[in-house]
Amino acid sequence: MEMIKIIEKTNSFLVEEFEADLSLIHPNARFKEVLDLDSLDYIDLLVVIESNFHFKVQHGDFLSLITFQDFYNYIHTKTEKKAAD
């Protein structure tokens, strides 16, 4: 999947599902600070990612995500790997 499509789709569900402020979402923004999700929200986020991008998210995958660009890259890598399988 193209990166621009990932960004559009991801930003859309972050705004719709988690009431994130779109003006604060940009590649260099700190993912966890902007979203301010609690532990239950993270579970919801895993479900939304899996249903939108059709790959299984591992619980520890988010530990290394700092910025939204890291988040987009993570989804891009996973979708590319799934497409190659």
C-alpha cells in the first residue's frame, strides 16, 4: 500500500475513533503524547489497525513507535510484508 494512502487512512480513523485533533497529527509529532491513549484505547487501536490493514499487531510493537512517521512506517512495513507473503 502506498504511504500516502496509509497516512490518509490512519489519520482518518485516529480522528474518527479516538477524537484526535488532526491539526496535531504530523510526521514528526510524538505519537503517544498527541493521542494520549489509555491502556484500553491501545487495545481498541490494535483492533482498528488489524481491521483496516488486515495484519496481526503484536502487543510489544508499539514500544518503539515515537513519532507518527514511525507509526506510518510500521504499518507500511507490515502491509508490504503481508503483500509479499
